[in-house]
Amino acid sequence: MGRSRGTANYSRLRIPLLLIVLLCGLFLIVTIPEVVQKVANSQLDNNIHSRDKTASIVSSNHYKEPDYKEVFKHTNSIQDLNEYLKTLDPYSKYLTSKEAIFLEKRNKKYRVGIGLDLLVKGEKILGVPVEQGPAYKAGIVMPAYVRSINDRKIVYSDFSSYSFLTELPAGKVVRLSLENSKKLDKTAYRIEVASHKTDPISYYAYGETLFIRIKKFVGGQNSQLKKILDTSKQYKKLVFDLRYCPGGDIYAMVDMLSFILEKNIDVASLEKANGKNELTLRTLPDKVVAGTPLFILVSEFTASSAELFAWAIKAHYPKAWVIGELTKGKCLAQDMFPFDDGSALKLTTYEVKNSSNQSCQGSPLVPDKMIRGIVLSNTQDIFNALKDISQPASAK
């Protein structure tokens, strides 16, 4: 009896067991290749495109001119190379193809995205809305610190936490939370991804003040800026807003300074680590601004070419004031060296000295008037601060 009951129970269980085995087998057939492919892709992502070529580019182009053999020892993986590059300077980096494509898309004038420029200083990530872009239309009209996107905290050292921003299709809705100063903005912003344009230079008149914002120094913008500055004589104050400017094309920056300063003023010099001067950049005879009191707004996000711009005006324009916060203190110039697979080396190729022939790497520009939290200040608050400045910098 017991034996026959066991046989009957086994018969009843045999078909379900067979189904389970078949389903497990089917699952393994489907998932194993996918897992293997992911592992393979992960390994590929961590491989240097060409060890020999990479070491050659670094040793030949980095401003410290490191020994080829020393560089080659650190080309076993991207992580190893990037750890080594950090010992040379804070900004050189090997970029994967995904990272390089992200930067390329982010720098385009016409984009598809949420219309928010991300600026980084340490752990802080400032979101600057593009005027009339998707974020702006969703109600984010002032810069604010980004807390999370789609309920995921943005960490700039974690590329995967923000890389999707350039891959979103038009019409996709993105959730965004912001942090203004030390308070969490409880408003849940819903932004619809769309195509939009971002201009490196924008301007408007505010009473008797001409307000010019430069988000990035880009070649080909000179004629536009010159037309704007041709009208500066009719204004009593001229304001350059560099609070959200991380730098850009150093040659474009010098061209723009030529509209403001006298000709043949040394603006910057490019040097190697051994002190060899490779090039000195001077202003051209294109001046159109004639003594209008000039104010430059700076912040901790003002860096590189934007700092050099402010240094030169502070040193050579008698009626200039720099107001805001300490700048970033970045005076190293980078170039991109792409590979055929889409990856690239971003290398520091020169140390840059300012118009006083001083190294400003690690030495922020100190404003004439400090305004704490200027990156979150609205235009009216800034103009109110300008009213308190009645004497030119040369009279201090």
C-alpha cells in the first residue's frame, strides 16, 4: 500500500517537475549569453584602445612631458591610467566612447534634452536652465543645485547617474528635484525632453545698464559680441556675467578682450612644466568700448578662460570691478585626442599664466566686492548691489 501510494504521488509530481526543469533550462539558454555579453562588454569598456598609442600621446602632449615607459606601465586598464593621470594634474582623463560622445552632445548648440547645463564644483552640481528650454518652460527659471533626476541622486563621479541625459528621446518626461541653498525645493518638476538651442552669449538692456552673459567662450561669436559692444557708449554701466562660465576657447576669449582693452596687451602665456614659453597671446587693435564703467560677475564655477578674461580686465581696465565669489583657480589648458573607436584622451597640454605673468593654477581670483551665494542671486539683487559701488576700481 505505502509503495503504490508513493508511486502514484511520484506520477502526479513528474509532469510539474519536468516543466520546471524545462523552464529552468530555457531561462539559462536565454540569460547565459546575455550575461556573458555583459561581462565581455564590461571588459571591453575597461580596456585601453591601444596601449602603445595611448602612452605615446600622453608622453608627447601632456604639459609635464612624462616618460613614455612610465606612462606605458599604467595602460593596463582605464582605471589604472586615470589613477596615474590624476598624479599629473586634476583634469586629464581617458574618456570611454560613451563619455566622449556625452561631452560632444553636451557642447552642441542645438540639442535634445531637458535644457539644463550641469556645472560641477566638488560634490556640488549646479543646474543652469537654458533660456526658453524645456527646464525653463517647466518653471526652473533660476539656477539651482540638482538633487536627483528620476528619483536617482546625481553623483558626478558616477557617469551612469547622468549619462542618460543626452540619450533621452523627445517627448520623454523627466522628474527633477532641486536644492536651493541648504533647503530642498519640494516642488516636483516634470520636464518634457525636447530639442532646444543654447547660445554661448546672451544680452539685454536693464535701464542704463547693458548686461552680457557669457556661458562659454566659443569661436565664431566675435562679430555678435562686437555688435553688442558697439552700443555700449549709450549705457552708463556694462556688466559681464561669467558666473556660469567654465571657460572655453582661449583664442576666442582673447579676441573678445580685444574689443575692451588697448592693443598689444599680454593676456595669457602658454607654458610647459619646464618653464618653456610656447606662446604669448595679445589683444588685437579692435577696441570699441570707450571707458564705460564695467562690472564682472564671478563665482566658484568661473574657471579657465573666464578667469583669464577677468584677470586681464581687472589689471588693465581702469573702471572695472570684479564682484561675486572666489573663482575656481583653474589655469591649465586641455586638448582632446580622439581614437578611432570613439574614446578620447583629454590632456592638460599647457599651464596658463595670466596677464600679470603669474601662474593662477590653484589661485582663485579675489573679487573687489564679495557677494556670497551669487550663483543663486537674481538679476535685481545684483543690480541693487551694483548701486552700492560708486567709485571705479582704480580709485580704491
